[in-house]
Amino acid sequence: MTAMYYLRKQLKMIEVMADERDYKLAGNAARHTITIYGLIGVFGIFILMALSGGKEDFIYILSQYLAFSICFLFILNVVIFRYLTQKK
């Protein structure tokens, strides 16, 4: 980090331009991260539901929390994507 800070201070330009490939790479990384989180979460939900003793068990409540957090993440992703596409 020190080397990067030093090199950044040596840069005479005020603004560093970003490449389109950076944005594409960041978008792909975000998409894959959300997909992997969703798949791992779904397997976790089913495992927690199978291990729970009933609907009043803490493990079952935890699985429901995980399910709603995954759904919220997916819905938030769609809303932000729609907002950003309409903004351009």
C-alpha cells in the first residue's frame, strides 16, 4: 500500500481515466459473486431446514432469515440494474 501511495503521489495527472474493460470486469465479478452467494445460500437454507426440529426452532428461523436476505439481494440487484440502465 505504501508503494501504491508513493506512486500515486508521483503521478502528475489530476484525473486517472478508467478503461471500459475495468467496468466490464467489475460487472462480471459482481454478477458471479451474487450468483455464487445465491447458490451457496440456497444449499445452506435447505441444510438448515433439514436440521431444524420444527418451525419454532432457532435453526429454522435462521434459514428463513437467510432465504429473505438472498431474495432481498436479488431484488436489490434488479432494481439498481434497472435504475442504472435508465439513467444512461
